[in-house]
Amino acid sequence: RCQVTITPQSAFYNADIAGVPSYIGVEYMAQSIAAYAGALANDANEPPKIGFLIGTRKYQTHQACFKVNSSLTIKVHKLYQEESGLSVFECQIIHGDTLACEAKINVFQPENPLEFIRDNQ
């Protein structure tokens, strides 16, 4: 679980809607997965690894934007992880008691990220 409060200083803040567009929820979900991966690495006394957002499935938003002063809780739950480094997470963004967004997020954490980037250019 991670939490973010929307302010006028938030990245992606749009004054015209007095908030952040809800499609940015994918970024909040990905950052929460990265925090989870970093915490696991820290627990194992290892440096954090580079990971990649591969795709999003079934992204559903139940509101147009995250309004200023909204406090959002981002929940991520790992559904599975392959030895190759591919993982799938079920994610939700909750505002108060209301489900704001949900998705399944595919991420990839290769053993050698620089080699992966070179091979896929």
C-alpha cells in the first residue's frame, strides 16, 4: 500500500480540472509496484533493480480525475511472478471508501536491464 495526496504541486496536476486526470492512476500503480520491489530488495540487503512497465489490462476508472486535496491509497497485490522476471499485479486506487480505479499491471524485471534495453532497440 502506498498513499498520495493530490496538491497543486503534484506532477500532472491540471488547474483546469483542479486535480490530476484519473488515467495517471496507472503511473501511481506502477510507482507503488516499484516501491514494493525496492522494499523486497532492501529486506534482502540488495540494491533495487530496474523494472519496466510492460502493459496494463482492464484499466477501469470510476471517476474523471483525482481532485485537489484527495488522499488516495494505492493497493498492489502480486498475482504471479515468473522466473524470467515477468510479474502481474492486481491494483486498486481507493479514495476514502470508494474504489476510484482498478487494473492489472504487467511488469518485467530482467536480470540485466541494460542488455535488455540494447537487445530491444
